[in-house]
Amino acid sequence: MTSMSLGELSSHLKKIDFCMLSTNAGSGRISSRPMSNNGDVEYDGDSWFFSYEDSRKIAEIEGIENVSLTFTAPPGFFGKPGIFIAIDGFASLIRDKSVFEKHWIADLERWFPSGIDTPGLVLIKVSAASIHYWDGEENGEITLARTGVRAV
């Protein structure tokens, strides 16, 4: 087991566009769906995703804030496996357009045609509590001491 820094982890995340966001769907069920990080990965323990307010994932987050993210990178040159990253954390919902502006990129207009003025737009912020990673040679865990993040 080795110890990767948050900065090193961020350099891996910059190369991975999509992840799976898993929420608690109730009655012991887990619901997962792909989400794009939109290149917003100067990773400090927070991940950002835009969504529509009326989606099931938003209702699930409003019910139970515990979520997980999983990222997978393809194998590298010379047969080295890609990295697998699993993040356990807490989601919060942001409806402030000034915060939208900080995380917006033009490519998002494919899904949200009116930009930050798209009706029903919401920003999901996932604050990591712990991060597990595996790359075929090394594995480890980063635990973040976060203010405002509640333990279960």
C-alpha cells in the first residue's frame, strides 16, 4: 500500500471525463448513473455536476446526502492497468447562478441549452470524506477532514 497525495490524484482525475454517481434510492436500493465532471477537476476533494432539478437523483440527494463516485481510467501504455477511484462523500445542491458561472463550460449547452439560465438547473457538489484508489500496482486511501461534512 502506498500513499498518493490529493494533488497526484487530481492529475489522474483530469484525464477521466465520466464517472458513476451513486445515490440511495430508498428501501436499500442504490441507483447509479453516468455524470461528466466537465473537466472541472482541479481536485481538492469536491466534485461538481450540473443537473435538472426535477431528476430522480436530485430527489434522492434531498432525501439522503450520502453518495459515492467511481472513476475508471483506461489502461496505459505497456500494459499498465488504468486507475480505479472510489469516492465516498456527501452531496449538496446549489442553486446560486454566481456559483454556476464558476463551474460552467460552453460544452454544457449540449444538455442545458440556455446556459446558466436554463430553467430548473441545479449544481451538485460532492464533498469527499474518503477516497480509495487502485492502479494495479498501488492502492491506498485518502481520508479528508472536512468541515461541514457530517459522518454517518
